[in-house]
Amino acid sequence: MQPLMITCAMVGAEITREQTPHLPISPEEIAADAEACWKAGAAVVHIHVRDAEGRPTQDPEVFAEAERQIRQRCDVIVQYTTGGAVGTPVERRLAPLLNGPEMATLTTGSVNFGDEIFENPWSTIEALARKMLELDVRPELEIFDFGMVDNALRLIHEGLLRAPYHFDFVLGVPGALSARPEHLVHLVSLLPANSTWQVAAVGRHQLPLTTMAMAMGGHIRVGLEDNIYYSKGVLAKNHELVARAARIAQELGRPLMTPTQARQALGMASGRLG
């Protein structure tokens, strides 16, 4: 079977230190956690950043400092969020892209997000896609519901995405598509040619759905942004979630992608250390 690409979403915008003491917040903590995840088998780290008070921020300078420190430690792919926190204006969501990261997320529709709404009207989707195309930032297409695949296909039709395309199916968010096996099978059936895909399932759904994705030949995302528990009542560390996924992959006969192999699979240039 083809090698497995593991992404670790280490921070997120919603999780707090009160919920888990293992959440990395400062650039130094994020970089140390990224290195541990890379050593455990992650090829990609998906990062949000926080300000000095621990609040979510889209400040490009904080992203740049976190990335600089990560790159001093390892060659993992650093993927920025453009989602930010719910309610972040599009101008602030766009700002970190000016750093020129290798990769960034691109959510292709609006969705209920717990008691809030994660708003992504077409104007926002198009603006993010155009900026990523202009700056040669590889998008990861974030899919929370079936219709978001159709919006991604529209971006392709309008020439705003370049192949290969990489999709991330986020399943189990309250208010969005539930984490059901049949939903994953249907999502995969909708994808265009020359696509790769992964699963990011929330909470207790993370382990069974990512295992299913591995068996189906897809890729996976784990990490505290999506799930803070290793098992019921036992708080996880990011690298522990990566290491468990790596062990399961080994049992399924899937070797792990290195960052270099992941760049090749995603159609990206070689890494930029320094």
C-alpha cells in the first residue's frame, strides 16, 4: 500500500490550557512539539498560533516566529491555518499567507460550528484561493460537508486551484457532517482525478475514522486541535497521538511518508530550512 502521510494539528483556536496542560502555546512550545511529532512520524504540522495571553491570533509575525523555530529543529511541512477562530475577518485570515508558507488550509464553505457559524461565503473562499495561487502556497481543502466538495470543484473549474488537489475531511464537528463510515466512503467517491485525501475526525471519532482512512488508502490528521484524549479520561500529548497512528499504520502495512515524500505527493517544491 502507498505510504501514509500523517498531519498533526497541534494547537487549534478553541482548546485551552484549562482543558489540557499539554497544549503548546508559545512559538517555542509549538516548535518543540512539532519536533516531537516529526520524530514520531508526522510529515506535516498544522499550526494555529496564540498571542502572549494565549488567545488565538492571525498575527503574521507570530506565525513567522513559530515557523522559524520549527525549521531550526526539523524539516516537517508547516501548514498555516487561514480559518483562524470563528468570526475572524477575512483580511486577518489572509495576512499570514504573506509569509509564504509551503501550505495552508482553505475551507470551501460555511458551516455550523457548535453554537456558532464558521462563515465562508464565496467571496472569502475565492479571495483565499487567489492569494494562495498568487503566492504558490499549496492549499489543503477543508471539507466539513458534502457541498464543500462541489465548491472545490468550482474553484478547479475557475482555474483557482492547481493539481494535485489535497482534501481534508473534517468529520464529527457538532452541526456539521457526522463521523459515519458511509459519509467518508461517499466523500471519497466525489473527488476529482489527481487528488489525495485525509481524515480529521473530532473527539472519540478520531481513532476509528483515521484507522478506516488508513485501511482505505487515504491519509490522516491527528492532534489536540481535534481530540485532547488518548483514551477515555486520559489526556493525550500530540506526539503520542502521532505515535499511535504510526503503530497502526505499521500493522496495516503502510510505511510512513517523510516530509520529502509528502512534498512530492502534494506537488510541492523541496523544503526551505533556515
